[in-house]
Amino acid sequence: MNPHRQLYLLRRFSSVVRRHTRVLPLLLLLVLTVSCGRKDRVDLEHDFEKKLGNSVNLIYTQPERADSQFVALQQILTDSSFWYRVEIFRGTCLLRRSDTLGAMRKYQKVAAWCEKNPRYNVTAGVLHNHLGVYNLLGGRVDSARYEFERAFELLDRDPKQSTLISTVLNLSDLCLQAGELPLAARRLRYALFLCDSLHDTRNRSGIHTGLAQIYMELQNFEEAHRFFAKAREEVETEDIYARFYYLTALGNCLYFEHRYPESSSCFRQAYKLADEMNSDLDRFSCLANLGELHLMMNDLKEAKRSLHKCDSLAKVISTVKSDSRFYVKSLMADLALLERGDTTLASSINLDSLPDRVGSLRYKILHYQRLESYAAEHGLWDKAWLFKTEATKFSDSLRSFSTHNSVAEMTMRFQRDTTLLHQRIMLADYKAKNVQQRNIILFSLLVIIVLALLATLAMLIYRRRVSERFKKQMEKINGLRMNLVKNRVSPHYVFNALGTFLPKVKSFPEIDVPMELLLDVLRGNLLNSEQTAVKLDDEVDLVKKFLALYDLSHENHPTVSWHIDEQLLDRGIMIPGMAIQIPVENALKHAFPSPTPQNRIEVEVKKVDEKVCLRISDNGQGFDPGHSIQSVYDTGMGLKLLYRTLEILNEYNSQQATLTIENLQLPLHGTVVTICIPLDYDFERTYVEWGDRMR
């Protein structure tokens, strides 16, 4: 292979290696950036949840203070989705302060923003969750369920957020109230799965309390208390409403077990929490339960006090459901019967006193059991039989409903166990695949490291070879320079010899000027032979002195004309040493066998396309008359040296210098030597760099 071609291929390989070794880290960084993009968003969500902190808990007890904290938080937020999410909580603060219109304005403001920015599904999901609570407090159960399901649809997307848990809890609570126990259990277990996955500890007591309520409805009190025990361990670290929910659910369970004193204690604690939250609806619920418990314990005084408070609240709360209103009226009637013992009141109570809209089977059973007991005590046996028949009918319905739900719950549990087994198999498979992927990644990293080491080794070998080749090339150049000097009269000898007797000829003006020119030419040739590059103006000055000396020693000589762009002389442009002198000398020696003043040599220096072009032309007999020019290597020693110098320098410059020799076409005759050097051509850096390496 041609050594120049081989050197070119080595340079290309080196550049490719350098480029890829730079690109590989960038590719790895890009992959890490993409893989971490999602994680960064999840981290932002977690940071935002931490900033909300206790402000959310204050909504139940101190909504005004919570609102002021939300305003302060909005002032430091830079993410619009987080800002509008805080605006939702501000609306809920207004709702807790009974400003329903103000709350709805806040919600509508956020809804308008979500409509314009549909990609922020978390903010929209949180909005629908709060709208569900808004409708639930207003007694619009169907609308509330729609909003909760819409919130679930928006939030149940990857990556999952902790805001999804509260939505699932709200949906499960509605399912529980509607008697859809299997669906409620399935949602609660999904919420528990989310808590485990997201490492959320704020909602676990609510989940366990909900599961306990489901087993309470199925009359599986042992399983219910197992979940209540779990909730008790977690509830103290959660907000006030979670504690209220736990106490009321536990109180109901104890009531159905006929453990009335313990149940009463739970509801009294729950009533205190309702006072802290300033919630009339929660007070109403606690007072109704306390009134019934006191009736069961035959404590008529406390029952009367609780039920009268409850009845007063029912008159001012417009959102109390018909079931609850009937429940309180039934308790008030039971209290009146026990207090007065009036048979006329008993006879006025009949089957028509039960509204059709009452859906709770337990309320109906308790109502008819009271009427049956009272009618039996007063000898109203026909009424007692009718009340007992109705109570038995609803008891059978409740038993059938409980049995159906028990079967459904067992089926759901079996499906859940099957699903868990399937998930475990999938996890095992995932772990195996994860190990395989990790091994692939490690192998890939090892391959990359090996390739990087091989590339580094190849680079070192390449540089070593280039260094050795450079040494050989420099030795050749030095040999050519020495041969050039030997072919001439030794400049050192002549310069030293003339220097000894030059002062003696100062008295002879006719030889003083030629001697000065001779010394300048010899000095210039000696300096140029030791330098790779010289300034353009120095080269021009040296050639002019050489021509002046030539004219003095030759009677007939060619006419030399100069065409130089003066702006180039003032810029300190560097050109290869003897780049003008060697072509001019060749023209003087070989172009004109018998020189006359009609013979011409033209030296042109100009700028062409960001290059300095040196053009030396003559009208002589031409280069090697009768033969074509095959290669610059076929020229004389001087041009060989000049070409070899440019060839070596071109290896370390992206833009190439050129040397061409052409014969003029007939009818013209003569030779043109053209040398073009880029303006930003680097002569010194390459030699300094290689010189440092060789040392």
C-alpha cells in the first residue's frame, strides 16, 4: 500500500475513534436523562406533598389558618399545576367554612385551567375528587359517585400518585353505603396495594377501618376486630377525620355486638372530634347513635338530651338524608313511648310510619322491633304480630343480603389469592428477567470499556508510528537540505572567508556593493536552510538581493517583474523557506540557454480564496522540452525539497498547501510554478508538538 495512503487511513481511523469516544458518553448521558425524567417528576410530586404537610389536616379544624398557609405556599410555587392544586384545597377551606358559592368559584377556576391543559391529569383528578366531596356534603350521592369515578379514571395512570388513594377510599365508602360490599372490599384492597407500592402511611388506618366495616356488615366480628386492631396502631399518626371515622365505625361494630357501654364511649370521643372540626353533620351522627345507645341501656335522661340536640341539628342541616331523619324520628317516638306509656301514641304508630325511601334494612328492623316490643307490653297483640312479621321479613332480607355478600366476598378473596399467586409468579419471572437485563447491561458496559481501551491503545500505537515516521521524514529533509547546501558553494565557508577581508575592500566602491549583496544572499540562504517557514516580506527581499547580485555578474540577463499585493507584505504572512527563490533560480538556470533582456520572469503574489498564491512564470523553453511532466519528484533537488516539506506539513493541517508546475500551451512557451498556502496554515505548532514528544 502507498505509505501516504496508509498514513491517511490511520488519520481517518484516529478521528473516528476520537469522535465515537466523545459520542458514547453523550449517548449514555441521554439514556440516563430520559430514564430519570419520569423519576424527577415523581420526586417533584413527593416534595409538593411534603410542602402541603399539616396544612391539609388543618382544613378540618382551622380552615381559615389552613387557607392562609395555602396562600403562602402559592407564592413560592413555580409549577402552575401545583399552584392550581393548592387552589383546590383553598376551595375546600371555603367549603368547610360553609361558603359553598366561594368554593364552587375556586373549583370552576381550576376546571377552566384543566380544560386548557389536559395533560395535567393529576390536578384534574384531585379537582374531581374534591367535587365529589362537595356533592356528597350536599346530599347528591349520584353526582358524588360520578365525580369520584372520574377522579379515579384520571389518577389511575402511571406513575401512580398518593392522591389516588383518597379517591379510592371515597369510592369504597360510597359502595359500602350502597351495600356493594364485594366492590367496596376490592377497592379497599387496591388502596392497600397502592399504600404498599407508594410507601404511603397516611391512609392505612382508613383502609383497615373500611375493611373492618365490611366484615361487620357480614357479621364476621372476629375478622372485623382484626382489622380494627390494625387501624388502631396507625390512626394516631393520621389526621383528625381519620380518627373520627375509626371511632364511629368501631362504635357501630360494638353496638351490633350489644356491647353498649363500649360503643357509647367510642361515640362520645367521636363527638369531641366533631366539635373540633365544627361539623354539624358529624355531630348529628354521633348524637343519634348516642341517643339510641342510651335507650338500649334504659338511660332515658341521657337519651332525651342527645336526641333533642340531634333533632335540633336536623332542623338546621338541609343535607341530612331521609334515612337519617327517619332514624331520629323513630328514636324520638321510642323515647316518647318509654317516657309516657301512652297507648294512644302506640295505636297511632302503624306500618305507614315507615317511609318508602328508607333503604337501610337495619333501620327498618330496629324500627319494627321497637314497635313490636311496645305493642306486646301494652297487649296490642294484633299490632305486635304485624310488627314482628315486618321485622322478620326485613331480618330475612338482611340475612339473605349478608349471605350473598359473604359468598361474593369469598369469591373475591379466592380471586384475590389467585391474583396474588399470579403476581408472585410474574414477580419471579420479572426478577429473572431483571437479572438477565442486569447481566446484559454489565456485559455491554464491559464491551464499551474494552472498546475504549482498544481505541486508546490504537491511538497510542498510531501516535508512536506517526512519531517514528516524522523522525524519518525529518532525517530525509535534513539530508535533502545538506545535499542542497553541498551542491552549492559552502555558504558558511564563503561567508566566513569574505567576512575576514570585507573591511579591506571598503576603499573600492565598485566592489563594495556586490560584496554586500553576496554576503546578504549567503546569510539569507544559510538562515532559510535552517527554517521551515519565513516571512513573506523577508523571502521577497532575499530574492530581490539575489537577482541584483545575479544582474551584476551577468551582462545579459532576463527581465524580472514583480506583482505583489502590498497588503500581504504588512500582515507577517509565513511561507515555506525558499518558496520563491528555488523557482526563480530554476528559471535562471534552465529556462534560457542564451539569456537576453527579452526573456522575462514574472513573480506574482496575491490572495486567492483565503490563500496566498505565489506564481513564478517565464517565457523560456519550458520544463524538460519535448517531455510531459509526470511528477514533481522528477524535478531538481530544490523543488524536491520544497515539495517534500509541503507534503509533511499537509499531514498536520486540515487545509492543504499545493505546488504545481505547468508548461504553457502553444503558441505560448514557458513554465509556470504555482504555490498556494492557506492563510491559517500552521507551520510552528506541528514541529513544536513533535519536538516535545521526541524529547
